[in-house]
Amino acid sequence: MRRFKTLKRNQLGVDFKASLFNDNKSVFDLTNNTVLSCIFKRPGGTTITKTGVLDGAANLGKLIYTNEDPEASILDEVGSWYYKFDVTMTDNDFIPGDWIEFEVRE
């Protein structure tokens, strides 16, 4: 599991990024994606799902979600958080991402 960084509670403007790779370690081509989900796991164990977007060309396998809406800030609990991106393709193939840990403090 990778470690992200330390953030402040209710911080806005944070870019959560990830790249998806095939089993052979090459980038996963996301050209035929239908759903890009960014899933956050709070310190208490509950999850929040947000819609991610491509971060560049689809064939680069890069995803991003930016926490920027003050009324929808998800960083509302202090403690260890996790996030990952899951992708569903047009043929219903499901590509799960790896959890990335980060810390939220006061």
C-alpha cells in the first residue's frame, strides 16, 4: 500500500490521483470505460464514492478526483483514510485499484 500525504480536516483543492496498470505492469488503456469511481474509506470504516475523471488521454491509465466543493468536502474525520479508483469498462470488465493511505488532521 502506498502512502499519500497528510491533509487538514475539510481541506479543499486536493487532487487525488492514481494510475492503473495491467498484470504485466503496463498502463491500463481506459479508452472504453463507462464508470470511473473514486472510493474513500473513512477512519471509522464507512465509504464514500465520488466520480473520477481521466487525467489526460485515456490510454495513459491516469485518473483524478479533486475535492473542491465546500459543501461536499469529504475530509470530515480526523485519522487514517484510504482511497482508490475502480473502473468499469464497456464490456463490464471491472478493474479494481489499490488502496492508497493518507492522514487527515485538525
